[in-house]
Amino acid sequence: MTADGTTRRPAGGNHPDGSLLYTALALAAAGVPVLPLRAGKVPFGNCRICKDNACGGRPHMKAAGPCRCPAPCHAWAAATTDPHVLTSPAWAAVWREAVAIAYHPGGAGLTVVDLDNAAAVDWARGALPPTRIVPTTRGEHWLYLGAMPSANAVRPGVDVKSLAQYARWLGPGAGCMVPLTATVRTLVVKEDTTPAPRGVASSLPARAPWSREVATGCRHTDGYVRTGLERGLALVRSRTESGAGSQAFGVARFLAAQHTACPGPCGLAAIGEEIVTAAVSVGVPEAYARRAVTNGLETAVERAA
């Protein structure tokens, strides 16, 4: 699999003689950094010199260090596309014990949304843009073009694996791989969950609310739009402890989706400002609220396109 979404042989599986190294070399030739996994499908432990990160770590890890260990230490950071490293004596022993192959998605310019169960898969089908899918033991890997920060448990049963993580190689999958969108990137954004302190301004400077004057091309009645907006704002304001930013994203996406068939303009900017104000009123930092709402509005347009 290459960063442009194409796949070169072997498409999956291993050499007829069962050699994982054959598959690893083919992936490396396609620009996908790989590493072996041991029993339990986890990376091999660090060597004695690298134990407890005493060596300082690989240069491309978050905490850059002087490590030039020839062995596959430091998990994902050991992933490589160098065939000389993969076939070196230092790696020969681990290949003999390996049970699977992993790859570094970020190093290949990819992002994997790891859906760990059927419920997570059902959620993704309604929330994420369709892309290439690789079946897993319990769920699916959804692959996108582009690298981004990784994060575990972004929602129940969902991990994002890209930079600073590895994913198990389970074959190339099926479907057309699409570029990352704001919807996927927003999954790893952490909002400030502390409510606004008493006395801090709970809303942005007054702005004109949604009205027919700013929605000359909207096919909906004023009552329909205002009812839906007020219900959405109430949902955002109810998140007084945490999650208001994520709720603002969802409300913006839902409301914008109602207008995709309108000739326009529909005054979505005004609707967005009211959602931002509601989120700020319960403690969401304005920058985060505005980003979440903008992403929600854009996502609705992307899915309708």
C-alpha cells in the first residue's frame, strides 16, 4: 500500500513458505514502514541497552534521543522501509519468532480509524466519510490518506492510529481511500472541560441572530429553522460539565445538513454564531467552539457533495 492509496504485490498474506519477511519487504518497497510483532500481537521488547529508554529513544520519537540500536526496539519507532535493516542479523531472530506484521501509518502518510466492535462500526457508517476498509477480528480499520496525531478511546471502541502508533497489517482492504476530512481530525481534539468561572463573560459580543433577511434562499419556514436551532442550542447548553464542544459540532453538522437541498443562501453563518455563543456560555473556549462549529458545518457540506 502506498501513500496514494494504491497497493503493490503482495496484496496480503505471506509468501507460500510462510515468511512474514517476504510481506514486510514488499510493504517496505511500497513505502510503508513495518516491524514484526511477537506472540500476543505486540512489539518485541527493548534490548538490554534500550531497556527503560535508557538509550534516549529513537530520533523520530516525541522525545528525540541518540538511539541507533540495530534491533527493533521502541515499538512503532523501529518501523522501517530499509530492506537492509529488515534483513539484518539483528532482526533475523525476531522474524523467526514473529507472528504478525505491524506498520506505522503516519510514516506511510496514512491514518487508521480502528473500530473495535460492531457498535463502533455502525457509528462510523453514519458519522465518517466512506473510505478503504480492512476487516479485523472484531471490527474494521478505516484508512484515510494523510497523517495526524493519534489518540486512543476517542469514543467507545474507537482509536485513531497515525503518528506515534502502529497498526497490525491485515491486508490492503477494499474501497477507495479518501483524504482526511475535518470530521476525522476533530476526533482527536480535546476540549477544555472546565466550566467557565463565575463572572467570566458567558457569551460572545452580540451578533444578529438567524432571520429571513440573512436566509433569502432558504426553503424552510422561520418556525422550522428556529425550532430546530433552539433545540440544538438547548443540547449544547445542557453540557455544563463536559462535551459541549463536541455537542456543538454535532448540532452544527445536523442543522447544516437540513439545508443542503436549499438554493441558498441559508444564513448558516448566523446559525453557527448562535451555536458558538451557546458553547462559550458553558465554558468552552471560544477558539475550540468556533473550530468545532466550523468543522460541523463543513462536514455537512462534504457529505452532501
